[in-house]
Amino acid sequence: MRFLGFEGGTIKDGMMGEAYKWLVANEAELRSAAPEGTEYLGVYAPVFTSDKNPGDVYFVYAVDSYGALDRQAASSDSRFGELFDEWSGFLDSSPGTLGSKILYKSLTAATVWGDD
């Protein structure tokens, strides 16, 4: 089974340069510190989208199971959790700020209803 997660957010005003520098310095460690079953894929900026709330950036990861989602959720005390918290510090959490969270499941692993 495979899931892709996209956690979108808006960088705080005046912080894009600092966020970029932080990411350059920490991206390799994010990859290596990811919990078992999680693969950090990067932070991406939308080039174009039909999403009504895209935000500035998406933190993108893949997980191989529901258990990996649980491990990721429990990773707040790990180095990966610390790095994710540092990254999140660049995001604006004000009410009404653009952002979204999406978890996609591979269609071949999903339960599909409809035409037989």
C-alpha cells in the first residue's frame, strides 16, 4: 500500500528567504530522520493549481502503511518531529491563512465502488 501526503501552508510574511535557507541546510536530515515506512519527498511550491486554498508550499511525503502514519504521528519526540516543528515555524497559522492537507491512497490499493 502507498499513500502520498501533501501538507500545504503559507510562509509568514518576510520569511521565504529564511525558510528556503533552512530547507537547504536541513533537507538531507529530514530524509534520513523520517520514521520507518515514511519517505520525505521534499517541499514543493505550486506552479499552477485549481485548488482554492493552495498556500505557498507543500511538505510532501510517502508512507507505506497505516502503521507508518501512526509512527509519523508519534514522531514528535524524534529528530524528524523536531525538524518538522522547526519547518512549521515558518508557516503562518493565523485564522484564514491559506493551506491544505491531502492524503492520497494508491488507487490499486483503494476500495473502489461502482462498475464491476
